[in-house]
Amino acid sequence: MEHNWLDERESRAWRGFHHLRAALTARLARQLNQECGLTEADYAVLVNVSEAPGQRIRSRDLCRALDWERSRLSHQIARMQARGTVERAPCPDDARGFDVVLTAAGAAAITAAAPIHLAAVRHCFVDLLTPEQLDVLGDIADVVTQHLAAEHGEAAGNDNDTCPTNR
């Protein structure tokens, strides 16, 4: 079997992306936890639920938006429900599913955390790049995510088996 090894430029780009993603994600996660008492998963759920109409979202739609397995979402919602930041509510359209609803504590948590997280994203990422670099990075992200969706069915919001439509 012949290997198509990465050349120096390709390796630099791939390894650089890998290191950037890991280091930036870890830094932002530590900051969220230390300053806001939230995990990355908590924040992701709170953002999506808080931005949904009526601060309520169907669990299957939240699962798709996060591109999570159904069991991961279920466990995360159970932890957040125990802390009082979200509630499960019957889905008015489908007795088999449920909605995730933001509580007052959840609204307070995301309201407090969002400006802190945004400042960290700006400080550690956005403000370091030129407008041209941001445009190129946005274009790169679009190309890769469109390829993943078209060729592998792996983009958030698709109809893959990550989160079946009946839940």
C-alpha cells in the first residue's frame, strides 16, 4: 500500500490547525469553568436554548445543532436539570420527544457568561487576526464543512443517525 504522506506545507497546516484547535479550546474551556462555573457543554446548550424562540427547543433539534449523540445530550441535560439551568418539558407536537427549556437560573448563567466568553474569544482569537485572515479562515471552514456534509453526511443539522428525528 502506497502512502500519500503530507508534504512540509500540508503538514505545517494540518499540525498547526490541530494544535490551534486544541490549545484554543482548552484555554476557553478553562476560562469558562474558572470564571463562570460552566463547562463547554453547558455553555453550548445554554447558547442554543437561549437563542431558540421562547427559550425552548426540541431535544432532537438541539441534538442536531450541537452535532451530539442522543445519549450525550440526554446525560448533559440531566446534569444541567439537576443544577437548575434547564428543564425538560413535554413536546406539544410529539409525545415521544421532549423540549429543553431555559430556566431563570440558566438565563442568568448565560447572561453572565456570554460577555466574559466573548471577551476571551476576542482576546485569544478574533483580535489577533486581520479582517482578511478572518475572511480566509471563514472560507476554509465553509469548504471543509461543506465537504463533510456532502461527502460524509457529518455536518450539524443533517439527517444522519446522530440524533434520530423521533426524539
